[in-house]
Amino acid sequence: MAAYATGLAVRGTYPFGSIPRADNDLRHQYVPFHTHLWDLQHGKAQGDLLFNWQSGYGVGFLGDFFTYLTNPFSWLTGALPRHHAEFSVYLVSLLSIGLAAALMTVYLGRLRPGSPWLRALLSVGYAVCGWGVTEGAVVPMWTWGLVAIPMLGLAADWCLTGRRWVLGSLLVALCWFANFYTAAMATLATALVLLVRLLLADTDQRTRGRALWRAATMTATGLLLAAPAVLVCALANQRAQPTELYVLSVRTDPLAYLSMLIPGTHPRPPAPNIYAGVLVLLLVLTLPFQSKVRVRERAAWFGLLLLTAISFVVTPTARLWQGGALPHGAPFRESFVLSGMLAMAAWICLAHMPRPRALLGGAALLVLLVAATYDQPPVNRYALIGVLAAGATTLVLLLFYARGLRRPARIGVMVLLAVSVFASTAHAVYGNAVVDDPRRRGPARPQTMTALGTDAHQALRERENWPATRADAGPDVFVTDNDAMLVGGQGGAYYSSYVSVETARGLRGLGLGQAMGGRHLWPAPDPVLRALLGIGTVLEPVGEDAVTARSQPAPPLVTVRAPGSDHAYGAPEGSVWARRQAALGARVYTVPALSHAGGPPAPASGRGFALPRAAGEGAEHWTAFTARCAPGERAFLYAPDLNATAQAEGTARRESFYGKPPAVSAPLKELGAAGTDGRFTFSVHTPQDGQILPPDVLGCLDQAAFDAAVARLKATGATGVTAGGHTLEARLPEGSTGTAVIATTASPGWTCSVDGGPARAPVSYQGLLGVPLGSGGADRLSCSYLPEGLSAGLAGTAAGALLIGGVLVRPRWRGRTAGP
């Protein structure tokens, strides 16, 4: 822990300096999720562990909880002030690293007895391995994987010795509950190590079989206990918006792969990040020459290392390591298991104290490794300096130690070796911090909870009217991709692997912008969608560090649509305008025909206008279009696949559309207002070929009709709404008929009852949650949310608990039945 912190402190990385640590997903997912955990712990969240009312206009939360927040150290978040959530996330990684080193120190002693101090030094290299520094340490929930390797190793050791089956089952359950993703990888790695140990054990086949049976039943029982985490997340993943956009190949240049053994390397391009410290590396390279270790034992451990390393870069086995599918983003998330195996092999070598000749052989291989890979992209000057300096120092100290020194001299060498390990580990962390400085990739934001975020959080707390209406940070106040959790309110900003198909497609169909193939939702940008979602307060920035809250008329969270009001009202079928009018139950848009009005030609077809790629920035490179609206109507443009800039005639404001199908869907945006003659002209400028402007791209909003529609929804909507953690109750005007529409998406898991009747699954009402009221009139509505897989998971936990109880009670029962 000290070595890791020292490396960051010398570089000046947060929390020791001004260089940001929270970048990419650490900033946009993990810190906001931990602020939401803080809110849950202190009773300030809208929602509970089952449902999150704050994000994505209402989404299931249990899958997110099991995936992002069940590392036991995450619960320390509640002990610090909310605005220190980023520091809490840092502590999650730091404490996980420390616990991993401690447990590995114990586990290595189970592989082979020997000095705990030497075991501890090897464990430092493992805990601050390449994967831990560059991936695990910035993905806080994954760092429990570093803990899981030695923890599951201890459980497997008890299978060999026939002890502590119950405790081993509980450890398996803890690992899978804390982070099922890395636990699956650690479980597979532990099984491979157990097979090697059984192969090398001097015992009979029956004993081996009993050990395997104990391991299998221990694992199965642990999985039963952790079944809610596994099943809820598995089903949420099946329901999630699919995307294969960010899957990277697992092919790796062999020399680049070998270079990743050198501490301090940084994977460019992606490669398994497997280094585990200079001491571990030198001893692993010494193992082939270690004549004190049996040949078959050396062969078994090297075979395990080699096969595991190859399995990372072969697609079928890489899929096996990663749960059946290659991940989105970093392709070698299982690398830490090989770092753990390297530490184990190093201890097998060191526990027998290699002779000087063997150490010199290992040093020669280390020199060859450096000579063969020094010019590979992952190797940087910090890594080279570190491996050469630390390698020479470590070799000299081990040579002295191998001479059988007296106790004072041996202690002195041990202290110097500890200093060397500390310095080389801190140097590797420092080098990675330099090479992977987020400022190298462009302007980097400072600490997550900035002055803007703090002001936004305060403003939303003061203006909240939940659950009568929503308060949304809005699209113009951007701190992270999960602002709704970070700064509060009940907004749309949401980035998670578990955005359901129903939520993503339902909101996209109503004009909401999305990224990550639908797994990152953006806040509602326009008045109609805000009305449909019950948003009564929106924040707007004032300068760089302050916000102001703007109120707008909004229907309640639960509204009622009259029978037969769900139709397009003259808008083109299938268009966003048709879906919005059907959802409102009123005609509020005019959808005029477009005509080319100037600039470069744009040939028309059934799909729309083919926009030419702009050859420059001047006005002559903008393609103009004109349409007829009612005088003064506000014109909105919706082209989710468009990558271009649009500007209305007579205005200086330009609106950028960043459509990139299927990764990014641009939101609906307002361009301007029609003139007194009803004419509206706008121009488009695109830097890309193949851009199409759809024929129904423009919608003109009749403000009076829209205001009347909102007033009608308020008048006929719920007279009172109560939102629990994962429940909703509403009082409706007496005798309401038609469909009650709840301002959240029709995601699976909801059941609703009307006037205390039987609970039934709701329907999708243009993507929103609809509850048919029947023709007899209704006064009350109640809904409850239950994540898919939770009931079955709890049944699994109960079955696992019964097994544990049976094992604990069985000796007493047998003692009674075998009485005199």
C-alpha cells in the first residue's frame, strides 16, 4: 500500500496532487455510483438497492449494485463526507491491494513452508502487479479479484487437507458476491493451480478424488450462497442493450507480450498486463535452473504459466476466461491471474533457496528478455531503468542471502531486499502514472466533485419536488456521464452496462440522445420530452462553476390518457413526432416538407437528402433547406444518425449533431423559430461523406397546443403520488379510464394493480410504463419493481444456507444417534 501510494505521490497524482486520477470509467461510472451508495447509506437517495429513480428516468439498480459496489471496502464510502467520494474510491483500491498482499503472503506458505518475510516481498509484487496498477486500481470493484486469488487458494488448500469445508464455502461466496466477474476468473485459475498441486502430490487417486469432490461441492455451495449476485447480473446482461462496438481483438505480438513481464511496462497496443515485480520475475526465470526443485515440479509450473499465457490470446479460451464473451474495451481483464501464478512459481523457486549458479542463470535470461524487448511499444524508459537497476540489486542481495549468512547479516540483507522491492514497486507505479497521464490525451478535468458539481447538487436539493415532478441537471451541466447520481435529482444521465433494451430503445424512440450503443443515456433536451417525463426543474450553467434552476410546467409523475388517444395525429408514421404526439395524446407538431434552398446540391431520394461533404468552412459550403411552419413556431431537428452542424437563418447559434450509428444517436435539438411569414430556413455543414438528412427531420412546435396538452395532463393526472424505494402509488381522479402512464420506461420487472386488484405486468405506452385502467373507472394505482432473477437467487441462497446448516449439524446428529 505504501509503495503504491508513494509512486502516485511522487508523480503528484490525486489524492497527492493536482493530476487527475479519475479518468474514463473511473470518473464517469465508479465515482458517481459510490456517491449514490453514500446517498443510500444516509437515506438521501431516491430509490433503494432494487430500483434507482434518479438515473435514466428510472432504472433497475440491483445489477449495478452487484457489479460496481459490492467490494466490501466500498461500504467505507459512507464514513467520509459525500464530496470525498473520489477519495473513498481510491481507498477501495488501496485497501484491496493491501489485503491481497496479506492473503497472498499466507497462501504462499501453504504452497511451501518458508520465511514469511520473503513471502511478503513476493506478495507485494503480485498485489501491485501491472494489471493492478493500470486496470484494477482504477476499477475499484475489480481489485477484489486480487484478493480472490489467494482467498480461493486458501479454500482450495483446505480441500487438500480435508478441513474447513464450511469456511471455504463462505470464502467462495464472499468472492463471488464481492465481484462475480473477477471471481469467475479467479475460480478458474484456482482450479488450474489445484490440479497442478494434485498432480504433484505424493498421494493416491482416491485422495485426489476426495479433494476434487470437496472443491466441487465447496464451489457449488458458495455459488448457491452468492446466487442473487450471479443471476440478477446475468439476466440484466441478457436484457441489456447489445453492442459489439468496442470489442477488441485478443491477438498480441509475441514480443510485445513478453515485454509485459518487465515491471513498469504499459500496454500499447493492448497486451496482457502481467508483470509482478522484479523479484518475482528474476525468480521465475531462475526456476528452470533451480536444481533443488524436482524436474516434474518445475515442468508442471512452467506448463501452467505457458498454457495460461497462451489462453489469453486464443479467442475461444479468452472467451472462457471472460465469461463467454469478449469484453467491451480492455481485452485482457483476466491478466491478474497470471500475475498470481507468477508469484506462486517464484515462491516455489525461492522457498528452496536457489544456488548462486541458478540465480546467475535467471539473471542471464532476464538480460536476454530485456535485450529482445527493449524496443517494444509497451516498454518505456522508466520500465527499463527500473528493471535494470532493481534486477542488479536484487540479484546481488539474493546471492548474499544464498551464502547462508549469520542471523544479523541475514536480517540486514532482508531489510535491503525489502527496500529494493519497495523502491522498484514505487518506481513502476510512478512510471505508469507518467506514461498514462490523462493530460496526454487532451484537456483533463480536475477532481470529479468540482465547484460546478457541488453547486448543482445544492441547487437540486433546494428545488426538489419529488415525487410530484422530477428535477434534472439537464444536458448543459456536464460533470460526468452519471450526473444524476453524482449531483442529484431524478434525471436522465446514465451510463451502465445494464441499460435495458426497453429503456434504450424506448427513450431513443422519443428523441433522447444516447452513446455507447445505447448504454449511455443523455438528459432530455427539449420541452416536450421533459413534459412526457415529468421534469419540472432543470439546471442551467451560469459561468463555469455555478448553476441556476429553471422551473417549467410539468405534468405529475403519473398521468392518464383517454381511450383512443394513442395515435400519430397526422405526423408521419414511425417518426419521432408521431411517437411523441401519441405519447402526449395531442397534436402539437407540424412536420413540414423540406426543399433545397441553396449551397451545394443535395440529391433527394426516398431516404431523404444526400448531403455533400463540405470542402471548407465558408458559407458557400453550407447546404440550405427551407420549410413552412406556422408563424413563430419553434423548429426542432431530429436526425439521430446525422454527423453535422446545423444553423438556422438569422441566428449565430450552431447546433452540433454527433450521430455515429450504431454507437451514438444524436438527440432532438431546437434550431430556432419560424418568421412572421412562417418560413424557416436552416443550413447544414458536414465533414463526412454518406450523410443523409431524412425528409421528416423537422418538427415545428405549436406552443399553445403544447401548453394545452400539458394543462390537460395535469388536470387529469394523479392527484397524489408516493414513491418508495422500488414502489409507486398514485391517487387518480375518481373514475379514471384509459391508460395510466408512469414517467419511466417500460423496463421488465414491474407489476401493477388497479384499485387493489390483482398485480399484472404493465404495457409499453410509446416506450413509457403504461397501466390499463379498464372501462369501469379507477381511483388508485400501485406498482412494485422486482429485478429478474432475485427470487430465484434468494432461493439459491436459502438452499446454500441449508447445506451449510446441514454440514454443521450433522456431527452433533450423528453423535446423538450413535449414543449408548
